[in-house]
Amino acid sequence: YSFYGGELNLDTLSTEHIIPKSKGGKSKQFNYVFCNADQNKERGNNPLKDFIDWEAAGQYLDQFQGVRVEGFNGDKYIADVLNSINTAIKTGK
């Protein structure tokens, strides 16, 4: 599922910065979510609060619960992404 809602596939997959690079966001796992390319383009570097759908974001994060593979811990990813979301909302980024 996409961070902004809807299903993803390999043809539409895009990596979105929660806090845009143009606003100081890092290119690190904690600042990345997956969405489709149209959603990513639509948001641009506008504030996350103007685009986030909390239900869709929750569904997105739920799919990583308990996932553990080499180099990735889904539960830590969820916590880190939630921290980035809170920072983006608080700072208006």
C-alpha cells in the first residue's frame, strides 16, 4: 500500500521524503516512504499536513509490523517514520 493510499506496483512505485530534501530532509530510511509517482509529484515539497491521510498512513505502516530481514526491522522503521511524520507536522515541512 502507498503511504498516501492505494495499492502500489513496480510501474508506479516512487520513494517519497517525509521531510522534503529542499526543506532539510535527509535521504535516510527514517525519512522515506513509498507512494506512487503521481502522488509524489502532486505533493512536491508542500507541507505533509496538507497531504497526509492518517488512515492510509496507518495502513501503510501496518504492513511493516513484525517484518525482519537482514538490514531491516519493520517495527523500528514504523517508529522512525512516525517520528519523522511528527517532526514534519510540528515544523510545517
